[in-house]
Amino acid sequence: MIWHTSTIDEVFEELKSSKNGLSTNSARNIFNSHGPNQLPKTRPDSVGLIFLRQFKSPIIYILFISAFIVLAIGEFVDALIIFAVLIINAVIGAFQEGKAQNTMMALQNFVKTEATVARDGKEAVVSDEFVVPGDVLFLKEGDKIAADARIIDTNFFKIDESSLTGESEPVIKTIKPILNSSAQFSEQNNMVFRGTFVVSGSAKAVVVATGTNTEIGKISSKLQDIDNAETPLKANIRELSKVIIISVLSISAIIFILGISRGIAFREMLTTVVAISVSAIPEGLPIVVTLILAAGVYRMGKKNALVRKLQAVEALGQANIIAVDKTGTLTLNQMMVEKIYSAGNLYSVSGEGYSPEGRISVVGNSNEILNPDSVLMAGRISSFTAAAGVAFSEKNKLWQRLFGDPTEAALLVFSQKVGFRRDDLLQESPAVWEAPFDSNTRYHASINLVGDKRFLSVAGAPETVIPICTHIMEPEGVKIFGRKEQDKIQDLVNELSSSGLRVIALAYNSHAPRDIEPESLPNLTFCSLVAMSDSLRLEVPNSVRVAIELGIKVVMITGDHALTAKAIAKKAGIFHDGDETISGVEIDKLSIDELAFRLPAISIFARVSPEHKLKIIEAYKKRKYVIAMTGDGVNDALPLAAADLGVAMGKVGTEVAKEAADIILLDDNFNSIVSAVYEGRNIYATIRKVVLYLFATSLGEILTISVAIFFGLPLPVTASQIIWLNFITDGFLVLALAMEPKESLSTPPISRKHNKILDSSMFTRMFLQAFIMMVGSVILFSIYLPEGYIKASTVALSSLAIFQWFNAWNVRTDRLTFRNKLAENYGLHIATLIVIVLQLAAVYLPALSSVLKTSPLSIFDWLIIIVVSSSIVVVDSVWKILHKATIPKSEKLVS
């Protein structure tokens, strides 16, 4: 049955219920057949599963294979080291994910809400999980709707459906059937939906759907079917792993065949090939990447951003598009009076949301603050007609609406800015009559005793209030409200409305008669127009500006009307001249390819459903964009899960949205998204540095061995020496590089040409560094070879180690190596000192030198090695200068 098109009698007949509700026995039977009124819950992953998930990486698989090969040829210590690295990496990753999961579980609201239902013909309060189809709900102001239900009776009933539809304006509900059978749930004004809130009035409704059959339940179920695409980092690691596998197999085969053909013993070549394979695989990369991500997550946590998965921050760093929801993300979901027209003057009202802080000044002159009689009268009328309450929440650290309609809450706050306090005003001038806002009259009227006079205040829709007015307040006093004045006011109403503002007319009668009918008010005096909108978060314009400077396009995706969305988008800096707006109706008519073609010109998507949002995300992905989606409502859950990165609001966000997101902003501060972009780009740059260092080192060792074999020389370094270089020298230095300080906040956008960890430019630099290592090491080895193989091998080992020391300082910046601020990374200073001491120990300590097969070197030997190894700084500096001169400014990465 289509509930919203059916009459009340038809609904009751279908559900086998009545206006008296269900009997206790009937409710129990229905509960047993339908199950509890709960949303699907995903069981938290076990510690073991989280731990095992850390091994899902091609590089990890390669390292496992290498470890078993090393173990097979009897190198137990080397195999143990590789296994230890893998275990440590998994422990760190599992700890961070488990911590995020526990925090997420703590965020969930486990407090059971209750619903008032009719059972056995009487009102009964039950836990909402026991609400069943056929129950009659009693709904009043402030209630959270427990299930989807068809309204059967209303009394000035308004619902806040912003979490479900994205529309900030409360919806007036009715009992009449909706003729359009295909109406969206946002258009079903005779229905209430689970998870929405009663703003004002009261109603009765019969439950038609519970649990997963509700609109919110259907969305929750669909979340489980969304295939989350891998993050850019995962894709890069996967591609990098393919390159490593092919390279290792090819190089190992070539070197093995070449060595055997040169007469080198089979076992020695097998050991060497395995050592080269281990060398070619960056064993430290998984653990270093995990540490880099964990450090970024820690820094974001200090800024109130909960990162649920390690790689999420890095993904945001590569985002080209940030798609933001309007209500609750850009705005506070709090209506605020922004402008007031009164007695010939247009005033601007400052402030944020429901905070009473703010001032009223003449538009165009913010220093001129006026409270003439007409503004004071507007404040008085607003206070009399504002049946709402606001208060500061110590828990959430913001002003919130306690009860009443958002529009009337905005009027209340405006009156406070003028200088009125409603409680004090009502004590002085008690209310004796009131007509709450009604969908038929479209105004709220109140009579208060001011002295011995009955003062009638009216606040409502201009098209309803203006025709009742016969006089108007002007600077010179009250005058006749003639056609000319009415036309002027109507033009202003149109102008303010076209700016996306909601306009309310204020009027009064200072001598109201005793007998008044709500449908027939006496003549009024027009006082003011107040224009309000959902209050923009104060940090948003600057954050959007910074995002644009970083090369990220910010677009708005909202269920609200295009006019309202455009007004907010202009204030936020999202919409600019020449930009386009597209509606959900238009999106329905376009294919994915057609929509993708139009995307570059579009900055606002209005009146869209969750399905439209999914289509938009798919279209952006079609254009190869990395898209981050922000949101807080149930209607945002699907796109949050489908986007490359989902960001949910922690305070105002629904549980469904938080569950679908990768990052949760615990303080709802939009600026945290920009901070996460910086963090992601810093992580991306740091990972590139580590990859460059590790791969240049590995390639340098491979080239050194390959060239030596090609020219008939003995192996310059042994398998144990290669392991020493990879785990000792590299280990300390890459850990220090992983802790590299954050990039400057002026970091330019990452070009899509550079969105791979290992691109052509980086490969050229890596090969150049490796080539210098090879040339220096092979030349020194051949020069010292006549003095004995052990000494020559020691020189080759030491030269490769010192090449790596210098190269660690090279890769930390794209500027000239020693022109960068050397004191920024104290960890690298310490790591360099440690590896110097360890290298000296490897040469001079008998216990180590016997294992590594080294011999002591003289000071003169060290001087020669240092001079030769320092050549890598000169060569890399020349590359930096040439590279900087040949790439466009917009594609340069600042380090």
C-alpha cells in the first residue's frame, strides 16, 4: 500500500488497527513477526580480525615470501628480522584502528528513547524498540519520531526533517492524502519519519513501518551494499608493488645468470640473489607508512578530528573536490535574522546562530548602531510572538534551541539583540490571547496587556500580513499605508526573498478589541520586515577560501531549494559569477557521462536526494577526481560511504552518518577539513620522501652488484652487509624522515600529474642518485681491491652507507639540501649520529666485524670515502635546480 495516498480509514484497515491503537496481545504478536524497531547494527571487528587486516598488502605478501626464502637457505637471523618488521607494522596499525573503533562506539547514542502509544485504548510509554506497525503514536513538541507513521490528527504540527531531507525549514504537516503516488518522502506532508523531530504543536499518527522498513532503515541497509573504492594511497601501493615484483624477478634472474656465467659458485649466487631481492624490496616501507599515517592521525586527533582508518587523512590530501552539505555542515541549522527593514531604513544584524551576541547597524555603515522607535517596536513584537526558547549547552559549547519553531527562535534572539528579555517582558505585559502559527492563517498572533491596553502583535508571511495593514511606521510617525507604500514593501520582500532569505512581516495594533478570531484580525500597523536564513558557520568563508587556494574545488550538495542554497553558497565563497546550479530533476534526465561533462561549471546541486548524491559522486569519479564528501544527516550516509573520503559532523551528525564516514569532526569545525587537507598533503609528501630514499638505496645496491659482476669483479658487498645497510642504516634514517615536520601552510596543490608515489620525475631523480652511489662505490672497491678483498668490501660497504647518510638529507627537501632549515628535524640529526656510531662499530668492533667480514680503515680512507660520497649532494642539487626551472609553477611541490 502507498501510505501517503491512502485515506486514514484505508490505512487503519490495512494495518488492522484503529484510532484507539492496538491491544497489548496484538502488539506482542506483531512484534514477534516483525522484530524489534531497530536499525541494522554492524558488529565491531575483533582484535584478531583488525590485526590480520594489516597484512592485506601486496608488499607484505612479497616480504613474507622473501622471509621464507631467506629462512630456507639458513639465514635465520635475517628471516627473523623481516618477520619482526611485519609484526611490528601490524601491531601499530591494529592499535590505531582499534582505538578509532572504540572511540566510534563511545560516540554512539545507546540511550533508549521512548514513545507514547495507544495500547488497550490508553496512553502507554514504551521503549521505541517495541513500537510496531499499527501502533498509534502521540507526538508533542520536542519528541523524536520513533518510526515511520501516517498522520491521523494534527494541531499546529511542525516537523524538523533536516537530518533526512537536508531542508532546514520545518515542515507543516497535514492529514490530507497526497495524490502524487511517486512523491519523494520530502513531499509527503501527511507522513512522519523515524529520526526526525517535532518542532511545535502536537499530532497523532499510526505507525506504518519500523526497523529496516523505515526510510532511515532502508538507507542504513544500503550502506552495507556500497563497495568502498580503495584510497589513492592503497592504489599507489598496489601499483608500486607490481613494479617491485616485476623488477625483483627480472633483476634477480639477470644477475643470477650473469654470475653463474662468470664462474661464481651456485650457493654464493643464490645467497646474493636472495640478498638483492631483499634489498630491492623496501622492508621498512610498510612500517614507516603506518607510522607516518599514525602520526598524522594523532595530530588530527588533537584538533578534534577522529580518523577511523589510517589512510583516510592521506586520501583527503589528494582530494580535488570537497562536496559539502549545506544544513549542519556549512550552516549551524539555526535560523538567524540577518536584515531588518523598518521606518525607511535597512539594517544589518550581526551574530551567529542562536547566540544573543550581536548588534544592529545601518546597512553600508557598520559603525552606525541605531535603535530607533521602529526597531524597538520590532524587537517587542518579535519577543511577544516568539514561543521558543534557547540556551547555551555546556556539553556542546554552543547555543541551542530548547523548544519552539526555528523561525520563532530567530525572532527571540533578534529581540534579545535589541535589548528585550521575553521572560521579563511577559511579567510586565502578560499574554491574554494567542493564535499559534497555522498553515491556513500563516501568522502567529498574540495579545499582551501593556498597561491598560490590549497590544496585538503579529508575525507572519508578508503576503498574509501586509493586506491586513492600514497604517505604516515611518520616520515621521505612523502614516496611512497606501498603494505606493505597499508596492515599495512588496518590492523589498521580493528582493530579500530572491537573495535566499526567509522574510517575515511584523505588525501590531496597540488597541486590540476583546473579541478576536484567528482568521479575522483587526486592522494593523505595519512595523518591519525581518529577513532570516540558516546561520553560516563563522569559520566557513575563510576555510573555503583556503581550500580554493590549495586548488580544491568546493561544491554544495543539498536537498534545499536552489535559491536558498545559492544565497548560502555566495556567502561561503562557493558560488561565483558564471557558475551553474543544477537540480535533482535535471540530474534525473542526464546520464552519468552527460553529468560528468557538465561538472566543471557546476558549484551547486540543489533539491537532490541520496540517490542523486550517489550519481554525482559517480560522475566525479568518472572524471578521475578524488572526491571528499561532508555531511551530518541520514540523507548524507550513502554518499559519505561512496565518496573517496567521507567526513561527518560529530556533534550534530546522526549515528548513521558517523558510521558511514571515514573522518568525524568532533567539534563540527569546518576548518578541521582544511587542516586535514594540509595533514594529508604532508603525509603524501613524507611518504614520497621515504619511497625515494628507500628505492634509491635499493637501486644503488643492485647497480653496484650488477656492474661489479658485469666487469668480472668480486661481489662488492656480501648478503649480510646488504641486510646491515637495509635494516640498520636505512632503519634509523627512514624513521627520522617519517617524523619530518609538517609542510608550510602555503603548500600548493598536488598536481594530478604528480598524484603517484613514484612518478617519472621522481624515478629520474632516484636513478640519478642510485647511479652516483654505484659509480662511487664500484670505483672505490676496484681501487682498494689490490689491498685485499676484505678491505675493499669494507670500503664499498662504508661508501654505500655514507652515500645513504647524505641522501637522507637530500630527499627531505626539494630545495638545495643544506640551504633548508637544518634544525627543523632534530630526529634526523640524532639518527645520523646513531648510524655513524653503528657504522664505526661495524668496522672496528671485533664481534660485528667478524659477522660482517670487515676490517679497520684509516682516517685517510675515511676522508676519501666521505669526499666521494658527498658527490651525491652536488649531483642532487644540480638536479633540483634544473628540475625547478623546467616545471610549471603550479605543479611545484614545496618542501
